[in-house]
Amino acid sequence: MIRKINHFSSPLKKQFPINNQLNEQRNELLKILFPSQTQLNSACLKYANAKLTKDSLQIKKESEKVDKIISQINAETTGFIVKHPDWDYSVEALMRLPMDSCYKYYPILSKNVQSSFFGEYARDVLYSLKTGDVAQAFSLPDQNGKTVSLSDFKGKYVVLEFWGSWCGFCIKDIPAMKQYYSKYKNKTAFVSIACRDSEKTWKAAIAKHQIHWTNLLSNDEKLTRTYGIEGFPTKIIINPEGIVVGKFLGEGSEFYAEMDRLFKN
């Protein structure tokens, strides 16, 4: 499945039926990506085996290989979009890329594609919330049934992480999140928001992975649409004034580099 090659999962295929023409366009991209996808599947297996050895150097080496192949796949996907800006499937392909690429290449899509079901959905996701906007208020239950609101963290930096226990890349990212929680928990509040999860599997994942910061459960797509969450994991940094100062898609290093930059002093 194409989803295996991405940093995140896309809701587009889930929400809109794919007709024959879209299937043909999708197959064209799959042909392009097949060699890299095969390499990625092998690299992910080696990474998983390295984790079993607990050899930190080998884990780092295999993780870097995975990241390199993902970057290659993203470049191949970008090439497909640039070549076919008038294809409807280019929108779904686009929305599987890192957010900066989504913003960069959405404008090159044809007007017909932008006004399609896929195009309008993508526009809503991309432009519903961006850096510089005021973070929208919300209230959600934590694992103990207590209602937690964004306003509870007023005057603090807040990291919102949208994730799911079903999301392999989200699980892969937990160790890094735990490291940065320990590093900056006195300077910012960490809030993980599970999406498309059952209460049972969500609570089990919290216990299994020993996630000690604030954990909330979202039972519908309203909040993900409000915050423009196209895929998982997505991390959003909100400053003490309630302004979004960073939005990061995937489990890459950009979010962690920004955290270090913000709190280097």
C-alpha cells in the first residue's frame, strides 16, 4: 500500500471515492514509487531489527537510511505533481508530502483540480490554521475522564501533538518526544491528542509507551479540520500569547530543531 511510504496517513482516500480515472492516475504514481517503496520496506525491517539489538549506533544508522529513502520518495512524488498539475490524483499525492511542500506546490495545480472535491478539501486543510494564527480553543477528555481545555495552559508555551496508536510513524516518534518532554517540560506543556482511536486502544498505548504528559482523545474530525491536520503525527507549537509559531508534519527533525531554537537560552 502507498501509505507505507509516507510520514503520515491521508484522510482523502477515506473520505472521497476514487473513480477509474483516479485509479489510473494513482497507478502511474505507484509505478514510479515502486522501486523506492521496495527499498523502504527493506530499510524499515532492518530498522526494526536494529531496535531489537538496542545498539544505538546501528539504530541511528538504519533510521537515517529510512529517512533518506523517504526523502527520495517525496522528491519522486513532487516530480509527479509538477508533471501532472492537471490530474486530480496530484492533490492526494501532494497531501502526503511534508507541509512546506504542500504549501509550495498547491498553487501550481490547475484551477480545475483546485476546485475539485480533493482540491477544496486540501485547501481547507492547508489554510484552516497556519503559523501566525490564533490557536482555536478546545476541550477534550483525558484518560481519567477529566475535561482539559487549551485555556488551562494560558500563558505557557504549548506543544500539541496529533497522533494515533494505529500510526506506525507516531509510535516511532515516541522516544524522541519523551526525550524532549524531559528536556523542556519546565518550559512548555506537552499535550497529545489521539485521533481515530478507540478509548481502549488509546489507553493501552499510553500505558505501554509510558507517555506521562497530558493525553486527550478526540472522537470526531472537527478538531483535526479546525487545526488543518492532514496527517499524523502533526505537532503544533503555540506561544504564551496563544499564537501558532510552528506546525510540523511527520516525525522528522524539524520540530525538535525548532524546540531547541526556541529554548536555547
